Amino acid sequence: MAKKSSKATKSDKTNKAHQDIKQQMIMAGKVLVAEGHDDFTRGHISMRLPDDPNLFFMKPHSMGLDEITMANILTIDLEGNVVAGSARRHSEVYIHSEILKARPDLNCVIHTHSPYSVALSGLGRPMRAYSQPGALFCGEVGLYTDTIALIRSHAMGFGVAKALGLHRAVLLKNHGPVVTGKTIAEAVVGAIMLENAAMIQLAVEAAGDPAPEFSRDDIAKLKGEVGQPEQFQINFDYLVRRVKRRAG
Ligand SMILES: [Zn+2]
């Protein structure tokens, strides 16, 4: 009942902000699929509500990343309970709830099964700066090694959040990446850059005998440049325009 009355008194501004976030989530899902991050209906995206840090919006179960709609997005609390929406909830909700609980500095969490990141996770090797996306992620990727299984409990989600630590992303070994961001743009572009970095690293390591990487300072400088919020937004906006163009 309390929920109903708070919904009724929600300001137009808050409603508009929620609509904008949901619209970005819809486009984020389409961009991720266009970039090859789909695996049937698996993979999910969540975004914290700006007006209530204890709640987040999340893609529903049984739908592809490119089938998110205004109507099927769920509102979920940090314990993983659905507080609004009637769609089925992903059993791996705890990846999102536990990370958003542990990292108040983050708002968006994306988990997919993108193939090169899965392959790199199986090697247990750290991310190297063999490319510019690699420079963004080197030293920024945790590794979760408890299980290949779905993350279906608070305890498992806590384990993923612990493996993430203060990093930008965490690879679930032999399962898939979890990429975070302050914004949807940061997490989406980050997920695409991580996959690209993993692909290049696998190619370099398969070729064998790579030349030494650039100096730490040189890598850190580039990391600072490509990690600017504006860079993520510009590139996300481009990917959204491209998806819309291709849809005709
Ligand atoms: Zn998964």
C-alpha cells in the first residue's frame, strides 16, 4: 500500500528520470546484441534508481537483451526482491544486488557471456595492455573462481562482489564478464572494450613472444584519457545512433 501512495506522489521529474533510464537500458540491450554480446536470453543489465540508491531497474528473465521494454523492466531492491513489475526475475539477480550494495560509487552492472572474455577467464591470466582497451582494463579486472554455476544466492553474489573489489570489471571463470559503471554508457562501452581487449590479448598470446608493453606511466596516461566519462557517453551515443540506423 505504501508503495502505491509513494508512486502516486512521485514527481514528474522523477518519473521522467526513470523513463530516461529505462529508455537507455532498452538501447543498451540492443547495442550489446549488435556487438555480439548475446547468448540466447542470457545476460542482463541493471541500473540504480537516482532517487533511491536501494533500488535498481533490471532486465527480465526469458527475454533477449534486445527485447527489453518499458513494460518488462523490473524494479528490485538490494536483497534481490522484486518491488515493481510482473516479469520473471533473473536467478542471477544477486550479481547485481550484491555489487550495488558493496559499491555505492557504481550504478550500472552488466553481465554477459561474451566469448573472448569467457575464453580469457579460462586462462586465469591478468589483462595486459596489448591494446588501448587493454590499457583501460589492465589492473582493473578481478577473477571469480568459486564455480562455473549460475550466481543464484546472496552468498554467491557476495563472492562476485568481493572478487570485483574496487576494480572496473570481474571475470567469472569459464562463465562470463561482469562490467560496471557509474552510468549505462560507461558499463556498455566498458563491456565492449573488455571484449575487444580480451580478443586482442588472446591473439597476441596465441601468436606468442609478445614485445614488452609500454611503461606503467604511458599506460596510465592513456587509461586516464579513454576512461573519461565523456568518452563513454560519446561512444555510447554513437552506438545507439548506429543501432537505430540499422533498424531502419
Ligand atoms: Zn551468466
